[in-house]
Amino acid sequence: MRELLDALARWDTAGEDVATATVVSTKRSAPQPPGAKLALSSSGDIAGAVSGGCVEGAVIDCCSRVMAGAPPQLLAYGIPDEEAWDVGLPCGGEIEVWVQRHEPAGHAGAFAQRVRDGERVVLMTAIDNVPEPGATLLVTADGKPDGGLGDPALDEAALELAQDALWTERCGLVETAHGRVFVDAVAPPPRLLLFGAVDHAAHLASFASKAGWRVFVVDPRAQFATASRFPAAERVLAAWPQEAIPALGGIDRATSVVVLTHDPKLDDAALGIALRSEAPYIGAMGSRRAQERRRERLLEAGLTDADLARLAAPVGLDIGALTAEETAVSILAELIAVRRGHHGGRLKDAKGRVHGAAS
């Protein structure tokens, strides 16, 4: 995505015409997820990809036609098994690709700029069975829409989809009662707040940052909460949770929380705030006996059974972890599963696609 966005910025500055192709739906083991993009400039430069190479030529031809004035087009490709083997895709797949002209002064240009700026944004595009194929609606993190899809009822349905996609970050082609729309959602990396500057936190910060999370470590003990002990963390704060959380901008629907100490003063302070927030994941380390004592304290502090039902405690997936490193893997696995809407478990026992579409 970054390569393509940089290319679009160069081409826009140079005044080149550009057409873009976006994967809007996939079936089976498609080579690219919904949201993957290819762009072609009028000088013939290409950035991005929509497949493993097997349909790129046809897509580029369509981009050339659209750049020359043809209307937007929805392309459908089946990748047969024998062709998939030729291009290194042994499972085959099916994809639909939307090709349109890139308008830097329009919503597509604004979408690209907001993504470059690291903002949370959704671009809704009317695809087919709609009054205006190619019409767009841009929705930003504040939930305010800009534009329209040519039908007030479709706009209303699309806005509802966008409000959810802002936080689920899932892209895809959606069938509404008023036509099909493509939801293109992009967000900055999710945040992970770790409370407790302990050994487990150092490993979890390292693994989570490699997996694309922005990690923050909080502990009021200044001798432990140092940047040198947590090089993978974006920021380390020597402060109590009630001071650190506002300093970090609060807890939103893209911020997960893990409590790793065994000190009730720090644990309970962090959990009391997190369990009253929109955090999608809240985990706490400790034995089952420790969890029961924690539960009693939190109920006495005014939290409800419904609040505590959100708490993943003991934290992590059951993989038999023993070491601090293995425990960090267990916690990160649970974080990823929750973020992707899965329960965890062995793939051999699961049904459906092995790899779901990435957010």
C-alpha cells in the first residue's frame, strides 16, 4: 500500500492521468485480499498488484481503456488450478476487480492522503445495481460523510456500513437492498497498552510490534519503566494508569489492554478504567485463584458482572506456555484472534478459509 500511495503522490504532482484497480471480492484462496490495489499512470508506470501475476495484464489493459475515457468497470476472474500452479498459486481462486479513473481532487485523492497521514478512513464506492456506478462516499474517524452514492437510501445503508468498518477495518463488497457497494477501510496500526514493566511485557512488546501493533508500556515504578528495557515500545510511561491513559489519548475501539503485574494497586487501577472503555480486548495475567480475588475487588469497586465478562483472565490462549517468551506468544495469539473475530484453536479442526482477508 505504501509503495502505491507514494506512486500516486508522484504521479498526481506530475499531472499524470492515472487509473486504479481494486480487488473488491475474493473466493477460495485468492492471491490478494479485498482492498489490494494496482495503479497505472499515463506514462506506463505500474504500482501495486491485484493477483500473483495471472490477471495483471488484462487488468492493466482495462486501466488503459478507463484512463482513455471508458466508464468504470467491474472485472471478474476465475483462476483455474492449472493456471494457478503456473503462477505459484496452487489453490486457485476467484476475484472481482473494480477499475476506475483516479481523481486526485476527488474522494479517491482525499482517501489516499488520509491514509498517507495515518488516519482512520473509509471510502464507499457504488459498484453495480446502483444509480451511479463509481460514485463515492468518504467517511472519516469522526463519522462525518462527504459525498454521495446517488441514492439517499443507499447513502444511509452505506454510512451504517462505514461506521462499523471504521473500527473493524474490514474491506469487502457488500450487497445492500439498494445495490452493491465496496467498503474500503484503512486504519493506523492498533494500539496495545501494557501495564507492568515486567519480563513478560518486554517479550510481548517485541512480538506485538513485529506483528504491527503500536505498543505502550505503563508502570509507576520509574526504575523499571525505562525505554532501554522496552526498545520495541513506542513509548514507556512511568506513571499510574489514571495519569498515563489520558496522556496516551484514552482508550478507544482500536486499543487493547493487557495487565501483567500481580500488584492489585496497579492491576485494579488499569482494569477499572479499561473495563469502562470501548477496548476490544482486556486481558489480565494471574492464576485462577488470583482472578477470583481480583473479581471480588472489582465488584466491590462498582464494576458489574457484565463488565467482568469482558475480561480475558487468565490471559492468552491455551498452548501450554511455560516460559515468558511462550506466554507472550500465547497472549499475542489471543489478541490477534479477537481482532480477527476468531476463537483460536488448531487450524486442522477449523472449517473455511485457512487465511481470512486481512484488515
